[in-house]
Amino acid sequence: MTELEARRKRARIRAWRRGIKEMDLILGGHADAELEQMDAADLALFEAVLGENDHDLFQWVTGQGTPPTRYAPLMATLSKRAATAR
């Protein structure tokens, strides 16, 4: 297993085991759909997002808060994914 594969595996587990179920579904679903196509830079950004507080993430994904600039494109993607899952 390469380092990138190991990081993807850890990220998938972290995405599905969050503090709140809503973020499990949003981040875990995104991980299942996108992790295999992520390059090292995309994965690093996703790993950074996984280190953020669930309540902050939920606010950013739902548009109730403004995400940091570096997360804005990913939050927009997650917001669209969450909206289509309803």
C-alpha cells in the first residue's frame, strides 16, 4: 500500500466517524465518491477539513457561516452534495 492509499483509507474512516451524524453523511458520502480521484493536494485539503470542528463545518456547508477562503470551493461542493441527498 502506497502512502497516498494509506492516507485515503485514513481519510475515509475519519470522514465516516465524525461527532455528528449529519457530518458523517456529508463527509463520508463525499469521501466514498471522490477519494480515489483525489491527488495529494486535494487529499491534503480534505484532511485539513477533517481536522475542523463539526459544528463549524456544518455551518459552512449549510451556508449559515462563511468558510475560510481556502475551504470555500470544497464547501460549495459539499453543499451541492448535501442538497442533492435530501
